[in-house]
Amino acid sequence: MDQVLASRIGQDTAQSSIVLACEQPMTGYHETNYSLAYSSHISWQTPDSPVPNEVYPSLAWDNLFENRGSLRNMSILDRVKGDAETLSLAVSSSDKAKLDEYLTSVREVEKRVEGMRKSKDKAEDLAKQKNRPVFTMDRPANGLPEDLREHARLMCDIIAIAFQTDKTRVATLLLARDLGALYYPFLEVREGHHSASHNNNSDDYERIARFHLGQLAYLAARLDSMPEGNGTVLDNSCLMWLSNMWIGRKHDNTRLPLVLAGGLGGTLQTGRTLDYLQAGDENRKMCSLFLSIMDRMGVKLERFGDAETRLDRL
């Protein structure tokens, strides 16, 4: 869905979409003979061509602000310093305070990105010494943050700034891929993500799920703190948070709880819980939800995936 939107509305922004992830994709095939690309990507250009995930915050930042060549050594704020100073003289004191707050928040994220850039550069030097691709090395030797909290939070910040600056209006973030190999020592979980998911009623797995949901809460709060028009960026956005599995120990995906946040310009009523379990399979398709969301973003299709109808009651 994100790439359908990107192809229809992406020409209005510097980037049609951004596709981020906190875990490297897998290669090869599963024992069921499916390509592991399906377990590593949620954004697809065609049915058999995934959009590459950007896992490095520094590269995501550079792409967002077109940092190339010598510009990588210059703060993006230095590039607009003169314009910012001129603007601050022409606006009210309250607007000047908002401008200062915005510039400060951008600089704070930029400094954290720079710290991760150094780790990535160091990893690439190490990979050259070992004569192997950096992506084949384990975290943190591959330059990715060892602390997932830091990685996920920075990716959310990049999305928030991308929306705030209107660099793009479409973004996806894969917090953990299927067959995930991530570990969560800060949650006191000893098993890897995939193993823990097979005991999905455990306290360990609940802590993992809460950590992931916390990233949605963080991103929503960030967008809600950004004024836009008569509301906030969140009021004009729609965040969709979901998993691909209902019961991990059974590999059961017959129902998929999903959270939407944001009013999408007043087109979505918030503060509700909608239950479609008894509506019948034909009336609770995920692709029906996707059609409904795209309608509200000005992209109307007769069909998407396995659905031709919109989701009722949305």
C-alpha cells in the first residue's frame, strides 16, 4: 500500500517514500520454499521486488536531506542559517520561539545521527580489513546500534522530522522482521525474538510486545507535539501499527490486532475499538482497510490485493 501511495502522491515531496528497518533482511529460502525476502520486507515495488530497507540512521538522514559529498560534513542547520535568521526577524515572538524549538529538535537528532555515522564508518573499515561485506557481520560490528532502544527511537525521530518538514508523506518502519533474531537484554529477555514468540503468553514476550508498541506511542507523541494548521502533524497523519501473527506458538494469523493513530485530516474518527471477528471473513479483510485508508488520502482504487470493498464502520 505504501508504494501505491508513493506512486500517486510522492511527486509532491522530495522523496516519494522512506522505507526503514531496525534489523537486516534475511537471504535464501525458508523450509517451505518461500523466499526469506517475504519475512524481511513489508514494502514492495512489485509482487516479487521488495523496496530495500534502510537500516542505518545516518544513511536515512543523508537521503532525507540530500547530504552528499562535502555537505555530509556540514550541519543542515548551517545550510539554512541565513534564512532562519532572516525569518526570525520577521515573525512574532511566539513564532520565533516555535522556530527555535524546531531548529533545536532537528539539531538534537542530527547529533545523534552523527554518533551513529562514526560507528558505521568504523564498521566499514573493519569489514574491509576482514575482506567481507559489512552486512554479513553481527550487530554491533556491522555498525548498527547494539541498543535497540536507541536505534528504534532514532528511526521514529527521522520519520517525525520527515513528516514535519514535508520531505515525504509516506513512511514504513520494520521494527523486527519475521524469524527475528533480535535480542532484548534491556527487557531481561534471554531468548531471541523468534524463539520468544513461540511462547507468546509469557511475561518475556509481553515485554517485547510492549516495547514495540511503545515506539508507536513515542512517534505519535512526537507528531502530536508538532503544530500544523489548526492542529498537529498527528491530526493530519495516520499511523498504522500491526503484527503478522495472532498466536506465535500456533503460527495462527486468523485475526490480526491493529492500532491506528491520528485523524488523517479529520477523516478518521479516533478513540474507538472496532471488532470485526464476527463479521465474516469477507467483511474483515486487511486489504479492505487499506482501500479505506487510501480513499482518505485521495487515491481511489477499484481493487487492492484480495479486496474490492471498503472496511465497514471505519
